[in-house]
Amino acid sequence: MTDSSPRASGQCHCGAIRYSMPTAVEHHALCHCSDCRRHSGAPMVGWALVGQDVIEVSGTAKVYASSGHGRRHFCGDCGTGLFYTNDAIFPGQIDVQVATLDDPDLIPAQVQIQTAERIGWMEKLGTLPAFERYPPFE
């Protein structure tokens, strides 16, 4: 491992796969593309890009060929999406789904990408009522 920056840890939902990565990343992008949305079931996905040589992973993820060069890595037990690799776009690097970090605030988002595919109501999140916990709906 060549990176000496502070590290963050994360895991899948069931804990079968754990990882540790530096908090100094190439970028942390919030992706709105339809592929990320469909794979995650979420309106966007936060991705932090690091070198494959500086991430430590325990457990073995399943790999799904989601496109010609794109590979999505997920837990085969609980289904949590964890990583994305694409040797054609960023060889030797790995994108980590930031929401799977134990403390996602350690790596602040820097940019939104693929906004041409963003769900329309995502632009108006700040105008919706907000509750700290699940509200009682009557």
C-alpha cells in the first residue's frame, strides 16, 4: 500500500465484505445515470475513486459485467453494491460506493455527474418537508 492518508472503512449490509480505503480520493462524484440508479435502486449513487493498490478488501464480491468494460462488484449474500471497475475508463482504479462507508461524511461529495439523466424531482429535494426520523403518517 503506497498511500499514507487517513483511512475510512466500510462494508456490505450483512458484513460479509469489509473494506478500508484512503480518505484522499481522486474524486467523489454523485452519479445520476440510469445504470447506477437501476443497479442500486436509489435516485443517485456516490462514487469515490481510488487506486486498486490502496484499497484493502476482506471477503469476495461477485462481479457483474454491466457493460462492455464496466464491472459492478456486490455482495453475493445480501446484494449490496460496493465497487465499480472499468479498465477502459480508469485502469488500475476502483470506484467505491460511498454510502457503504461506516462514516460517509469522511469523504465529502465534490461534483454531480450524468445530470442529463437525473430524475426531475431530485432537483427539488431542498423544498420537501424533512423529518429526522420516520414521521407518523395519518
